[in-house]
Amino acid sequence: MIEFKNVSLIYPNSEQTIIENLSFKLNEGEFVLVIGQTGIGKSSILRLMNGLVPHHTGGILSGEIEVAGRSTRMLRPGELSDLVGVVPQNPANGFVCEIVEDEIAFTMETLGIPVEVMRKRVEEVLDLLALAPLRDRNISTLSGGEQQRVAIAAALVTQPKVLLLDEPTSALDPIAAEEVLSILHRLVNDLGLTVIIAEHRLERVIQFVDRILLINGSGDVQLGETREILLSSPIAPPLVELARVTGFEELPLTIREFRRSSVEIPDLKRTAKKQRGEGLIEIRGLNCSYKEESSNYALREISLEIKSGEIVALMGRNGAGKSTLLKSLVGLSPVISGTVKVLGRDPRTFTSKELISAIGYVPQEPGDLLIETTVGDECKQADIDNGVTSGKTFEILTDMVGPIPQSIHPRDLSEGQKLALALSVLLSGNPRAIVLDEPTRGFDYEAKRKLVKMLKEIAAQDRAILLATHDVELVAELAERVLFIADGELISDDSTATSLTASPAFAPQVAKALPDKGVLTVSDVRRAMDRQ
């Protein structure tokens, strides 16, 4: 179905090739996962498959790429739209309509599909992706996860033979992510759809895929069966890492396979850290609404406090109100009633300079914070604005995701690299409180480990961190306390161990694999085995 023959690619003004002499073949009806480090070229490989690269991006391409016998060199993306559907890493940048139903129908309109056929297909994908209640909503009012589902629906509605998805579950809660992946798996099995997916959260997807395309740091590529690749892959989900630590002979890909073993792990009860610091964030009776009818609240009677030294996770399904709550801390939410205080003050009373030093905020779309034309200029300006030593911001960026050319434009970075750049700009300013919305989108496991280490060091400096995330593995590693929000209401405020084990949907892989052991992460297991 898709064949690369000695393909090499270099982007304009780039100092090195993205891929070099790449050859592989993907068969019809396969579910293939593309993995690799942040910024390694996963998105570029997907874009090569539908002709976006180099027709829209520029660059020098050598070799041949064929999709169902058609050459992407000879045909532009629009001429492949009947064959290839695409869900980009940041779907909000690709929407052309305001209303959900109009966006889903738009591509069919451009292809001239009859109205009666269009209507039937729209209804089918609305049901398939549980979007019927959102059909009349303005896309700009949807959560990031809801927008992701709309983008997938818009790609599926043309009934393509190949579907390319770049980080499709990164903004989805665990239940929604599993539903989407199950749908894709069913389409592969029932309709023979060929699905290629680039994803960092391997714990969600490895049980569904047939083969893995691993892009190594050296630029070479391995293509093989899922278990075969993961045996030696430097990138692996917690379950595989757990199997390595506990000495499995045959690598498990599912919790069920692991639990069939007789591995013995001693109990290790995690103890919550007692916080004694001052309150840096305080919310009392907060009500927010995006509509004129005051009874239709996005947030209802929210009350909470976060003290210095704490790392607190905010969780809940897509559209629950997490982002609205975070925005209220920097004066961006439509507050109807209640109080919000950061360092004892209403954030709306801070000057811009005061706000930056008091609370740092990175939204779901980190690119919104990047205003310069090169990475180097962005870092230099952050050094100046934050009053830190020249080179400090770039040093933080390099520590997080490795070296990035300073001459590159921020918009040409991968989503993970954009996030890392925005985080670096924030962290170099040393705000007392830090608020992060989905801070690991596009991050590989190594980048995530480095971020966890940085944030723990920051919290230890008598500062506070609040992060909204669907990444349960991150929460297990980082947070000491979890707030659960549902339909705009705070329904739970408890320790991480209690919160993550109370619901199977939000439990990390290690907790599922080793129930009743008091462990949440591979690090917990290592400590338990060392103690034994």
C-alpha cells in the first residue's frame, strides 16, 4: 500500500537531513505505529506519505514514495485526498469551518460528493466518535480533546484507504483515547483500512498495532512486529520497562499477559509528603461561564488551595473544565462569582511584569506564547525579559529535548519541541507558581523524565506546580495530590496513590499490572526489589 524507495529529505535552511536513504513497505490493512525521540522526524514521514512534504514545506527530496501505486512526487496532497486521510498533530490549525458538523462535511463538499451521501456519512462518524451532542457547537469552544475527535471524524468521513494520525491521543482522556484506538482497530480489521499512527504514549497503543516503525537517533529505521521491536527499543512503555526490571522471558504487551506471570514483588506503600508551606494559590466558590445564561456554568463552586512545595495534578475527562480552571489563575476565564488569589492577590490586578514573576502559564497550544522568528531570538528575549544570564533559556531547552538549531523558526519545530521551548521560556523566569496545561504533548519518555526531574527540583524551592493532564503515567511519577473535576465540579481531592487506583481508567500500567502492591511506577518497583 505504501512504499518508500531510498528516500532522503532535507528541509530548506536545515543543517542536516531529516531522513536518509529510507526504504520500507507497509501492506494494505495494517495498523502501524511510528515511534522515535521528540523531533526525530516522525511527522515528516507521515507528511511524505500524503505529499505535504515537499509540495507545501519545500525542501530537497530524493528517492520514490508510492501510495497505492501513485507517486507523491507527481501528485499534490489534494490529488491524494480521496486516498489518504490526515489528522495533524495540532488539528486546530487545520480547521476551516466554525461549526463541528460543517467541518466534518467540508472535505466531502470539495470532492463533490452528493448531498444525500454526505448526510449519511456525517451521521455515521458523529455516532462513531460520540460527537452527536457537539454537532452544532463552535469548534473554538471545544476542549483540545474534543477538537481532536472532530479532526479524526473529518478525516474518516471521506472513507480513505489510508489514514495518517499524528499524536491522535495526546489531548484525549484515557477512556476517550481507548475508544478512538478501538475504533481505528475495528476499521483496520473490518474494512481493511491502512492506519499509520505516530504516538509517544505507547502504553495506550501497542496492544492495537501490528508492526512498529522505529526511527533511531542515528537516522536509521527498524520495521518489525511489535514484540520484536520492543525487545531492544530504547523507547518503551512502562509495562515493557516493568517486564525488563522483573526479568520476563517473553515480553508482555498487555496487562493481562503480565498478570498471567508469577512475578513476586514486595509491597511498597507510598507515603504522601506532608506540606507545610504557605498557600500560593487559593480559590473559593469559583463560578465561570462562557454563555450569557448564568446557570450554564463551565465551573461551579470550585474551592481549593495549593501550597508552596506542592505538585498537584488536575484530571478529568475532555471538556470537564480543566483548562478553564487553569486560565482563571491568570485572569483569562469568564469569572461570574467567587474569588481567585495567587500570592494573596487577584491575578487580574497584576501588571504584566508582576504576573510573570508570580505565576507562569503554558496553555494547551504552546505556540501561542512564541513570538520571535528564530529559536535563538526567542531564548535571548526570554533571558532579557526574565532578567537571567544570557543563554539560560536555551540551556534549559537543550537539557529537556537535546540540541535544536537556533536559526530554525519556532513554527517549524515539532509540537513536542514547541512545548519544550515554551516551557523553557517559562521556567527561566522562576515564577513562584507554575500552571501547565497538558505539559507532555509530543514528549517522548526521556524528555518526560527530564521534565519530571526539573519540576521536582522547582517544587523543592518553595514553589507550587499545578498541571492539567490526561497523562496518568506522568501523574504517577510527579504529583503528590490529584484533583478530579467533572462537568465543572471538583469531585475529588486526594493523594495520588488513592486517586489513581480508585478508577481503572485512570490507573497507570504498573498499578494495573501489580494491584494491591502499593506501587504506581517502575521506579517504585525498583525500590521495592532493592529493599527485598
